[in-house]
Amino acid sequence: MTVSGEGTADVALTCMRCLDEYCEHVQFTIEEELHPDPGFAHRRGTDGFEVDDEVHIGPNHVLDLGEIMRQHIVLHLPLKPLCRTDCPGLEEMHPNG
Ligand SMILES: [Zn+2]
């Protein structure tokens, strides 16, 4: 079973320069190959299918995508979050202290 789709999320991050909170708009594409077993799902990892306790398929075969989405969002978060690319940072915003 292949699950694919696109999504967007707004994530509150802290700018590494001015330490202000800002909203990062994250776009992500989900492509997962899942082996639908009730109770848990096998995700295809580097070594083939592996058990992933964090992905749940309910008794009605409803796949809970919450954890998959969360992992994709985290993957797309910037390593050095900036509220804007030319953010001057704390020192330049408060030159006198
Ligand atoms: Zn900033």
C-alpha cells in the first residue's frame, strides 16, 4: 500500500538571530509504502520493511497519518531558522544595549 500526498503546515519556530518567534510555512510531500496490518504498520526502511510502533492502523483500517505527517514536517524544518533571510539579529536591533 502506498500512501502519497502533499501538505502544508505552519510551525512556530524561534529565529536563531533575534530569538523572536515566527511562523515557518512548511511544505512537504508524503510518499510512504506501508504494509497494512491491524494495530501497527510496517514501513519500508533501508533494510526492508520494519515495524514502526508509531504508525497505527485502526481496527477499521483507518490509517493514522498524524505521526507520518509530523515526521515529514520535522524533516523540512530549517536547521537554522530565521524569521527572514536578512534578519539583523539582536545586536543590530539594539545597538545601545
Ligand atoms: Zn529574526
